[in-house]
Amino acid sequence: MDLNHAQQTEKDCMIGLYPPIRFPMVIARGEGCRVWDTEGHEYLDLLSGGRAVNILGHCHPKVVEAICIQAGVLMHTSNDFYTEPALELAKLLHDLSDGMRAFFCNSGAEANEAAIKLARKHAIMHGDESKVGIVTTFNSFHGRTFASLSATGQPKYQKGFGPMLPGFTHVPYNDLSAMEAAVSDTTAAVILEPIQGESGVYPATQEYLKGVEALCRTHNALLVLDEIQTGMGRTGTFFAYEQYGVTPDVVTLAKGIAGGVPMGAMLAREPAASSLAFPDHATTFGGSALPAAAAVATIKTIIEDGLLDYAKTMGEYLVQKLCALQQSQPLIKEIRGRGLMVGVDLTQPVAPAVKKTCCERGVLLLTVGDSILRLLPAMSVTREQIDTGITVIEETLAAV
Ligand SMILES: *Cc1c(COP(=O)(O)O)cnc(C)c1O
């Protein structure tokens, strides 16, 4: 199928929610950090198959093998039954998170939805009826379902869908005094991304996350960390929070968790974990055998292949190359990030033009607004691929 045919079919048969962000191509195939369109052009994928999902690159052999084997044995049963992949996955996550227990779902929004329900239930069980407040930050992104949308601190996504769920307060990110003013004994939970991803890659400072954790303890509120984008090793540790020395009550995962297959998870430690029990929450596909097997293969590969350290090293290499480029390229204002989650602020509103030209030159990257570039390469990205990406970005910045 060519691009014209794809665009026409979308127009006729799909709800038009994506055309403005679509790259002008129909992707046919992917392998590692490379994809090919239906016309045979090859691209270097620096956004992990779209927004941090293909954490090991496209079609990683171990994930493909696990999916193929599982598909031939057992794809799905509801939670009326035990299946081994979900239990094995829960055990892996339990060990990686120092004892958290899991609820499995199908997306990031759903994981946050579960976290918000858990926080409200926990507050009612351990406080009183007034303890329903959820504090989150401006420019956060937590998903598009009603609770996760209410948590998302970006009016552009809420516009037209009001009223939002009551009880949500937004404060500026990395501003501890604003958080202090907002958190009280009526707060059920604070929800934060350790690094704000979707709004442009803004890492929390150490003092901030530590300070928010202390505030949560003082007011008996749960610290919920949305690691849907930062988790799974992308930042160089399995969870980004490990680098901050905080202990969240709840962590949400999705995006890369199953190496490209849709899945989400909410992890909670005691006493929060015990606040949800049958029949409080459930979902038909949660922990289904096929995605769970893909997630087990993904996590085992990350650990066994030493990809946590590798992601850290490659992330440092990427930032180092960008910093070197900044010396000769005045369009680059600031470079932020941890591991393979990097944002580049430009001094001019040329990000969309950079994205377009890089794409024409065979490199795919994301933008935020008019002046931020966002790079989210897979954890399997090679030094040579980073070099290629930087060369194309360098030529593009010189040309726009
Ligand atoms: C992508 C994302 C979500 C939403 O995940 P979906 O699977 O699209 O619902 C939530 N939080 C963060 C931090 C994200 O990056």
C-alpha cells in the first residue's frame, strides 16, 4: 500500500485523530533500530517504533521467539485461571522492585487509572472520606482516560471533555514549595513522572523527588511514580526512581514493558498493595498469556544482555555527541535527559522542519511543540547508529 492509498483509507474509514503527527510513509517492516517503508526506503528509528515502546528495537529475536511459542501454546485466558507467563512476570517485577506486587492491564492510561483507584481506596481505608486529593504537575502526561486525563496537567488534552474528575490539583514541576502548599492531610496521592517525557524531557531534581517523598510520608499520602516512559531500563536503571534513592508506594509501567506488545502494569508495595482486593478492580485482558510471555522475554533480555549499563553508556555517548555538536551549532540551546531519553531545546521554532528534513534523510525522531527535539532510541542502539543519527541531525540543523 502506498502513502496516497493509506491517507485515503484513513480519511474514509478511520477517525481522524492522528494525521497531523503521521510521518509520510507506510511502515512495512522493522529490525532493531531500522524500519523500512512500503516503497523500500530504510530509516534509522530514534523513537523506538513510536514513543519508547520497542525498547529492544523492532522484532528482537528473543521477543519474537517467545511470542511465537506462546501463540502456539496458549494466547489468552481470563483471570479465572492461573497461567505461567503472568506469574513469571509478576515474580520478575517483584524482584526488580524490591518486593512490589503487580496488577496487569493493557496500556499506560489503564495502569494510572488503577493507581488512582488504589490511592482513593487506600485513603478511605486509612484516613477519612475527605482524603481524596490527587496532586500532579503541569506539563505532565498520564494518559487519556478520564482519571488519567484529569491527572494530566495539560489543558490542551482536556479541552472539550469537561468536567474533569474532581479532586485533582496541578502544581509546577520541580517546585517543592508549590508542592508543599498543595499537599495536605486530605491528599490521597502525588503522581509524578521522574522525568516528564511527553512535554519535552524534563528530569526531576534529586532534592525535588526526595522532598516530595518526605511530604507524602508526613501527610500519609501515596507517592505514585509514572514510569510508563522512564521504566524498563531506558534511563540506565530498570526504574528511573532507583537513581533518586526514593521508595515509591506505587509505580506504573507500560510502553516498553512487553517489547512492542500492548501491556501495562501497576506495581504497589505494602501497605498500599493490600488496599485493593477482589472485586475492586479487574480487566479482561490483564496479564494475558501472550503479552506476559513477551514481557518476560523482554525483561530477561534486558537483564541477561546487560542492557541497563549499555543504555546508560549509549545515553552518555549520545549526549556527549550532542554537546559536541552544540559547540558549533548555535541552534542548540539545551540538552536534557537520562540514559536513552533525551530532549534537545532549539533556539528557533524549527523543530517540525528538522523532523521533516531528518525523515527525508532517513532518520526518524520526535518533536515537542516548535522547538524541542526528542530522542528515544531503543536500548539496543549501536554507537554507529548514534553517529549516523547525529551526522544527519548536524547536516539538517545546518540546512534549516
Ligand atoms: C505514554 C504515557 C502514558 C499513557 O500511556 P498509554 O499507553 O498511551 O495510555 C502515561 N504516562 C506516561 C508518562 C506516558 O509516557
